[in-house]
Amino acid sequence: MCLIKIENLVKEYDKNTAVKGLSFEINKGEVFGLLGPNGAGKSTTISMLSGLLKPTEGKILIDGKDTLKYPMLAKNAIGLVPQDIALYPTLTAKENLYFWGRMYNLSGKLLKERVSEVLEIANLEDRKNETIKSYSGGMKRRINIAAALLHHPQILIMDEPTVGIDPQSRNHILESVKKLNSEGMTIIYTSHYMEEIEYLCTRIGIVDHGKLIAIGEKDELKKSVAKQDKIEIEISQINPHILEKAKEIYGVKSLDINDNKIIINSCGNKNILSSLLDLFSKMNAKILSIKVDEPNLESVFLNLTGRALRD
């Protein structure tokens, strides 16, 4: 069931167009990964989705409601976890949560209950009376997430929630995302850590230069480059004649050298490895090691954008 529908979304800044006609849907109850290199338009899209920016053109529908016509309904449906910490450092965690709870019009017994619940999710009940400035980076991020959950949002948007934190806090956040999703929450997740996207997300959209260039389930996206494998073969001695012959084998897309290793990007020939081994055997080249890397999300991203995610 479609919960979020984005139609021909455009955002212009003077002469720069940051988002260029984005259209896609996010289903209720899924963890949707939004990926893109720096400057691709991710943050602008998230800002429009959460109501912080007004689109130049296009529509955003949440549960069938146009967010421009019903801005408060949309904002009440969303909990936003920004990349930058949105907490008051001189206040305690509990005081911060009470402040943000009141911003969501929570009060009295309900506010007290919700603060207690989100502190439990953050696993920081025993540190609630300490100031935020005394917290580690990971603890701050956990309270940042807790603040976004106070009003029981339908949708949680998490923008780089694990940047610069310790492994324990990172694991806690990832498991919290899994648990929240298992309870029915729809989550939009951006990260520069591809392993997080692999672990959490059911579907993925990749944006570049303000446009959506791919969308689908993880396996679907991997299949889009399934015929492109990276083969790394270390041989005892490399000479130009071996390289020229290897380049002639059907399916060799590109060939690089690293010390005594021949690194081959291949496509379109399932027999390419046996052909290479036959070649090296005929030319008396002793094979020291073989490594074959099948496509993963990193290779999908690299293939589509020409850049690694962290570039």
C-alpha cells in the first residue's frame, strides 16, 4: 500500500536546479533507502518531504493528502532525525524531550509516558538527568532519534543517523530501526555506509544530479549489473603479450594491473574465468590466487553514478 507519493518534484535555487522532476512511491511499512553522492539532491528532497522547503513544482502526497494543502497533517505524520544534532546542550536529556514533546502539543500524563517510552528505546533511562553536553556522540544521536519518536509518527526520516559514533551506539540504532519497522513504522533512511543500507532497507532509490536513476528491491538492483563481475587473478609474471591476449577474450570489459595482479571487469560471458585460466596455462603463467567479486549494492551504485558512495 502506497503511503508516500512524490510526483514530478522540482526545486530550483536561482539558476541552480537541485531536484529535477523526481517521481516515486514509498510503501507503508517498508524501510526505504535513499542513496546518492554528495550534492545529488537527497537533503533537498528530505527537506521538501518533511515540510521544511516548499517545492518549486510537483506534489508530495502522504496517505493521499497533499502536503502543500495540509501541511500540519503531513508534519504530524513525520518524525525527522536530522544529520546535525538538534538538542540543547545545556539541558538534560529529559528536559530536551519535554521541550520537544511540547512542540508536538503533548502535555501532562501523555507527555510523561512518551518521554519514558522513548528514553527506553534510546536505552538511556539511567542517564536522563545528565546534560547533553556531557554525552558521547552516540548518546546524543540516540536522544536525537528519541525526540523524533515522541509523537508516534507514521513515518520516520533518518538522515545519516550513525555518522561519527561508536560501534555500540551504531548497533543500538540499527537494531532500534529494525524493531520500529517490525512494529509497523515506515522509515526513510539515508546513509554513507552501504552495509547499513544492505542490512536495513527493503527497497532503495538512487538519486544523482537531482534525478532518480534507479529504484527497486536490493536483489532487483543487483541483477541490473549481474553480468558484471570483478575478477582478480595473481600470476607469477605479467608480460604485455599476456595482457593483449587477455583483452581479446570475449566478455573482458576492462583490464587493470596492480603489482602481479590482473584486475578484470567482465560482462556477458559466463565462461570468462575458464577462458582466462586456459590462456594463462598455455602461456606458462603460474596462477597464485583467484578472487571473484559478484555485484553488490556498492557496485550497483558505482555503475550507475560513476562514483563511490563516500566520494
